[in-house]
Amino acid sequence: MYNNEFFVVDMASCTSTGEIINNLSLALETLNHSGKKIVLKLNESYLNQSQMLSIQSLITSYGCSLDTVETTNEDTQKVAENMNIFVQKPIEKRIEEKYESNDNDFEKFSMDANRNITVKEVNGLHFEADLDAIQKQQDNIDISSDLKNAGISPNDDFEEIEQKVSAQYAQSQDLINQNDDIDRIENPEMFENQQSTSAITAENKEFDNTEKNTIGVYKKAYKEENIEEEHFEDVDFYETATDEPVVSDTKNTTYINQTLRSGQVLEAEGNVVIIGDCHPGSEVRAGGDITVWGVLSGIAHAGYKGNIDAKVRALKLNAIQLRIGNCYSRRPDGTNIPYIIRSSVFTPEEARVVDDEIILFKINQN
Amino acid sequence: MAGSVIVITSGKGGVGKTTTSANIGTALALMGKKVAMIDTDIGLRNLDLLLGLENRIVYTIVDVVENRCKLKQALVKDKKNPNLCLLAAAQTRDKSAVDADQLKEICGQLKEDFDYVIVDCPAGIEQGFQNAVAGANEAIVVTTPEMSAIRDADRIIGLLEAKEGVERHRLLVNRVRPKLIKLNNMLSVDDVVETLSCELIGVIPEDEHITTSTNKGDPAVNDNKSLAGMAYMNVAKRITGEEVPLLDIDVPSNIFEKIKKFFKKKEQG
């Protein structure tokens, strides 16, 4: 599901065993999922013991294990139970049943919603981004249906949801144990070390790989006094841009494949990409972004016509001065030996303007 | 109040014009004088680096000349001494970006507000030199005790004498190594002064501190231990009109004095 450990294969639309095996092998072959537990959605189709065995051996041959079978067919359920495979009913069925039974169930579902949100927090994701992700994955993932049934729409304010669910959380703690079949998949412990949300379904031979990687970035003040002050901020790397799109024509990019030396000036209307270093004394002026695949030690002026959304990024940002739009910042006085860069390890950074101040953001791999 | 404009020049490159400019300027500022420094080495600027101000330069002398900013905006204040200002050269242009009249005007304006205007001259006798000398009323010719530097200094002194406005020029002998002079492998300071027949303003010994201070962006006069820094301090005092004897940079002549001096040094250090 939304977990590195589990992999949901939806075979609800498949009718024959051959089709199931064909789609399954395609799904496992295309993506590397060795070591993962497979959750097989079968819907109503009937499988006998030998068919189930062949599916299981197929999964095993890809280095995975068949963990759960989701089916409405009672015969198939029995077969699976005989083979020590965990069986669960499709989520829609479960919701229906629970709604019919009693009122307490509302809390169970809100608890589910709560746990899903907790997962997101553990991941260190920005919540707005999560809502987007949830909306994108609505068709594939059960989160959204859980949320809906819990009376929470994905568009609700984060604080509201938090209040709703945290009030019920204490009560619902006890229900976790009773509600085994949901816990199998949505056990909170599974999510603890989760790094990214991924939802992969195999449906009609189409693979929808929605992977949302968010990058935690460090906010670093580019001031002489605050150079040591680094604090972590939960900023979605791709999402924090303003509502208006950054005006930068991607076609109008100057591409330079050389090192800029002292005294050399590069001026371009659009973006600038430099494969090489920018030595101290060199100057780069661009109407758009400046990207340096190397060490930037000269002066960089991005968006020199007043575009404050422009960015400067380099593998090693060591610029004497950074200017973005009409903002200006200079390198702290302590690091005063521009010709010697003691780093074999590059620390890719990006400079952009936040509240009229140029801030450096570390570009993390994770 | 009209201050004096002092140009630091040499003809030959690498003899220590920029180092001398940085140190004399800083020394004068330490003495409480208001000092402005102008780097006229457009395209090969280094004075900002020696003063540790390279990250503060926004406008340069070319911007002033081309009316992109006011003169006061282009002056970079020193981070330690508020008496000291720098007008930096542009790195991305060449000497022809400025002409002699423009520099004369800048010097004239700065003279009004500052006690001393130190002009760092580029090597050579072309446009850059002509520009730097244009507004000056005093000159310090830097040379080293080597034949090539002395010959170039001679040429420069000739040009300065022909120049109107430069009332006085004095000689500064840099990178003197007393040990080599003792062994007769280097021209002595007296030889240099005699060859050039010019008034002497100071003798600066060769010093390792200069290299480290250049890399740190902190002039040697700020360092009390540096012998060269002390010598530059004396030069600055002489510029203000003070009578200061030459610094003792002699190495002892016989073995007993050598031992005496060695122990003296050990006690100090």
C-alpha cells in the first residue's frame, strides 16, 4: 500500500486465473519489489488450491511473499486460510458492514484517518502537499474513502482534522486490537521508518506510479552573525513556490560549458546554466535562474531585471556576493580565502529570496 | 581642508605596490587620519583582497566615472577602521574605461573630505600609470634591491619629474634581506638610493607575515609582531611629517653579536 514493505496488486478486474498470473508477473517484473509483502486484491473471482499455489510460487520466484488476499468470494477465502494466507474483505465491504453494525464504528474510521495523518507527520511532509497527494491517489488508495467516511474531507483544514481525530484518539486506542483486519495493513509501526509515500497499483496492465518525494531543506541565514544558526524547516521543496508561476522561459536558456575566470562577465536575458566553476572576480547576470554545475565563487545576480523569484543554485555556493532581483547579500568575512575551497564534498545549495532576504537552502538527497 | 594625494607606483610588477598601499593606508588610518584608497588597477584589482573587503564591493570606480552611482556610494568602509575607505577598481573592465581627467576629478573630490588619498598604481607606464599619477601631488616609488626593479624605478622617477603637479617623490626599498646584503649578494639600501639619487622614505624588510596577512585580508600593520608592519608604520609616520629613524633591520656582523641577538630574540619571542 502506501508503504515500502507492502505492495498492493489489484486484480479485481481480472476474471480468469491466466489473466491474473499474466498481470501479476508483469507487475512484479516491471518494478523491483523483492522482499516485499504482496497484498492481492481478487474481488469475486474463485481460485482453487492449485491455482492459489501457482500464484504463490510465482510471487515467491520474484523474491516476494504473498501476505494477504482480499476477496469477497467465500470459497477463495477458505482456500487462502488453508494455506495460512491472511484474508481480508475489501475496504468498501468492511465499511458497509461496520456502518450497519453500530455507532462506535465511526470512531474506528476516524482513528484510521488519524493514523494516516500521523504517518504523514512522521514522514516530515508538508501537510498541504499530503492533501494533494491524497487527492491524486483517491482512486487507488483507501485513505480517501476512510477520510470521507470519517466525516473528514481531504480539503479540510489540517488543524480541524487534528482536533477531530485527537479527541477520539484516546478512545479509539482500545479498538485497535479488536479491529485486526484493518490493523494488518494500517499498523502504525509499519510507517515509522517510512521515507516516501508511494502508491502503486497494477490495473489493466497500466502502472500508475505516483511517487511523492519531498525534500527537507535547511534554512540557513546568509549573514555573518548567523552563519552557524541552522534550523530545520518543513518545507516542501517543490510546493513552496508562489501562486503565480515563475516567469522563466525554459527555451531561453544560455548553456555554457566552460569555467568562468576572473574578469569574465556572462550576461543573459533568460536562464543560465554553467557546466564548470565561476572563479572569484567573475560575474554572472541572468534574467532568470543561475545554475552552476561546479563551484560558484564569483558574483551571481539572478533576475537582474527585478525578478525576485529567480534562484541561484550551485554544487558549492561560495559566492562573494549574491544578488537576486534587488536583494543583496555578501559572504561572511570569516571565509576570506576565496581561492582555496577546502571541500572535496560538494554541498548543493539553492539561494532564493524569502521576505526580502536571500536564504540558502540545502538540497538534500532524501 | 585639502588633503594630499599620494600615488604608490613602481613601474615593475610584483615589487609590493599594493601591499605598500594597503599597509600605509591602514597605518595612517590607525593614526587617526581620514584615508581614502583608490585602486586604479582596473581589470587586475587586488587591493580589496588585501584589505579583506572583496565581498563588500558593489560599485567600482568605473561606475562612478560612468555616472551609475555617486562617489560616496562607491566608497567601501573598512570593517575595522572607520577612518579608512576604499574605492575599488572594476574587475570586468580594462584600463581604458577611465581616463586621466576623470581620475583627477575623483582625486580632487576625495581630497576635500580626506586627509590622505592613497592611489594604488598598476604596473607599467601606459594608460593605467598615466591615470593614477594624474591627480597626485606626491609619489612613493617602490623598488626592491634588484637591478631590474631599480632600472624600472629610474624610468618612473624620470616620468614623475616631468609630470606637473607631482611635487615630491620618495623612494621606498621593499623586500630587503639584510643577510644577503651582508654576503654581498644583494644591493644595499645605500647603493639603491645612490643609484637612483632620490629621497628615501623607508626600508621594508622581507617578512613572512606579509604572505599570511595578504591571505587573511588583514594588513601587516595590524600585527604587532611583524617587522615589516613596524617598518610600514614608520613610513606612515614620515608621511605625516614626523621624524623617525630607520628601523634596525641589520643582521649582526660578528659571531658574538649573533649569539647575543639570538638570545635576545628568544627572550622576546
